[in-house]
Amino acid sequence: MFDRDGCDIGTLVWKVCDACRVGSINKISITTEHQRQGIGRRLIHRALADGPGYTWQTTGQSPEAK
């Protein structure tokens, strides 16, 4: 994700398996100065739109992963 000036401010990596109806959030990161502005939430909503009604999971790579 880039801001209006073209600076990289965030990343979201996700995948969906249509056969098993499971989605996975594999990585999400937002630069410190852009956190707490709802950007991460918008990215998650974008991923979820690819698998409505699917079971979603995340990796346990960070203590904050839920």
C-alpha cells in the first residue's frame, strides 16, 4: 500500500482456497507513523472480500496475530 506521495506505508499478503473455503492472512504490516488510522482494518476488509463466508486464519508469527 502506498500513500498519495507514492511512499510504501503498508503490506498485506493473503490467499484464499476456494475448494476448501478457507482464507489466510499471512502478513500485515503498517509503518509506525501510519498506525492507529484504520489502514490495517481497511486492508483486512479488502482481503475478506475475496472470501465471503470463508473461515479465516492467520499465522502465529507475531504475538499480536489473532
